[in-house]
Amino acid sequence: MSNQFRELLKKIGSGAHTSKDLSRTEAKEAMRMMLHSQATPAQIGAYMIAHRIKRPTAEELAGMLDAYHEIGPKLKPFEGQSSHLVTVLGTPYDGRNRTSPVTPITALMLAISGVPIIMHGGDCMPTKFGIPMSEIWQNLGVDFTNLSLIQAQQLLEKTGLTFVYLPQHFPQANQLVPYREQIGKRPPIATLELIWSPYAGDVRIIAGFVHPPTEERFCHAVQLTNNITQLTTIKGLEGSCDLARSRTGIIGVCKPDGEPDFERIFLHPHEYGFAGKDVPLESIIQLAKDLQNIIQGKPIALMQEAIWNGGFYLWHCGICADINTGFAQAEGMLIKGKVAAKLKEITQAIEVIKSSDRLSRKNRAANC
């Protein structure tokens, strides 16, 4: 048992009237001890549920981010020729189970346009047990799960898109996943993951949220960090960064060093001809078929979601001067086969990277 961790647990777990917030340094230390298994399972579970009930402050989130940045994987600064900020698409690790995601298509469109994209996540995860992003990519023929971090770095540099896979690249965080099922609730770590960047350079974070207080904590936490140039918050489908077509899109733009430091955007789908029902998620098999059809330019119902989201992000990330041009470009990328070509490029790049590594290992073994 860690006596130091016990004192931090006592501080946040003393009840509504006597509990106290942790300092940034204390929150970092608590997260560090959990990642290194220096606290006992009983202490970790108690801390997670106590912190869930209390709700993390922005300063505590910043401290948790500090621990993730210190211990977790870090891709090196992007050495490509892009003039655009590296962009991290933060999606809930426990996936989607009600609506069909189009995030991979958005990622492909941005990568085509020169915006370097990093995604991250794990396997099917409590408490929601929705379809994780890594599995969606696998069903599109792209398997990020057995790449080393060096290979993920190479993929980013070759194609402008990569994925940091929790079990492979951040096992310290992955070993905390079972606690989510045991306590029956998302711990504050699930909030932290949405604004975490596994990248050593300056980034734009795009993070989904459900409840307004979460967005506020996001913005305040980001203001305390150094490498997040811009945070975009999306009141998206199931807490993801996918905009809905069934309601007004509520978007926040937080620029810690900008003027103004926060901007609110409202997007009304009916004003652009995109109003409609959000396509329900039937199964991973059906979703994969639908995404493949969209990528091949076939005008199925989910294509409207892909154009709506792709057009917004192309405009928001500075590719297009206005949002209507963004919609036109997004549709053109699908119809002209550019998205399909990018998907093929990434698949082939992974094979080349793996083959090169296998050959290098074979040559080293022959020289021993």
C-alpha cells in the first residue's frame, strides 16, 4: 500500500463537505502512481470513483495530462512539409453504439489536404462497450494495432495519418482499463483521454463532449498546458467529434494564446441542406459496408454525414476559405476517388514499413 497515495485519496474522498481539490502537482503524482501500479488495486478503484463523484477540476486535469505526457508515448515533431497544425481527433475510448461514425473519413479528407492527423484509442472498452475506432479502421482494411511506435511515426511521416494504440504503445494506461468495468462508471481518465496528445510538438486538439461543464474544464485545462495551440470542442454524437445532422452543431474554439481566447460557433444543418436523422449504428459489419460505399463515392444515406463533417473540418482547419467550399471539396474527394486512393496509400504504406522492418531484422540476424 502507498501511504502517499492514501493521503491524496483521503483528500478527494472525504465527502461533499470536507473533500478538497488536488493541486496540479498532486494530481500528476496520483496519476503517475496509478500508471506505475504503485497504488494498490483497492486504492486505485477508490480514487477513481471518488474523483468521479467529486468531478475533476481543470487544474487536476492539467496535472493528469502532465503525467500522461511524462510517461506515455510521444510521436516526434512532424518533419513533413505541411504548413498546417498537427491535429489530434479525440474520440471516446469506449466507442459508439447508437450512431454511425464517419470520423475515419474525416481523418482521410484532412490528411489528403495536408493536415497531419493523429488518432488514438484501444480495444472494446467498458463502460459502454461500443465499437472502438481501432476496430472500425480494421474493418476498412487498415490495421494499426500491431505497429510499433517507431512504425506509427513512419506512417505519419509517409501518409500524414497515424494511430497510437493504447495496448501496444501505452500499456501503463491500458492496465487501468478493467477498473472502468469494476467501478461501473467512466473515471476522470475518460475525460482526460479526449484532450490528451501523444505528440511532442504543437497541436490542435479536436474533442467531443456531452455536458457543458466538461467543455469548460477542457478549455481551462488547455490554458494551463504548453503545446496545445488550439482546442476545438464539439457537442458531437455520443461525445465524439462527429457533428450531428439532427440538431444544431455547438462548437467552441479555445486558443490559449489567441485573441479572443474563446469563440463560439453554431452550425444549423438546415441552413446548408444537411438536416436529417442521424444514421443509426446497426453493426460493425454494416458500418464497414456503409463506409466502404461512401469511400467509393456511392450516394447512400451516411454520405451526407461524411460531407457535412468533412466540409466543416476542411473549413475549420484552414483548407477552405468558407464552409460551402468545404462541402464541395469533401463531396469531390469522395466522388473523384481521392479518399479511396488515400485509404489504399495508407494500407500499402503499412505493408512497406512492416516489410522493411522484417528485412532489417533478417539482415541483422544474418550478420550476427
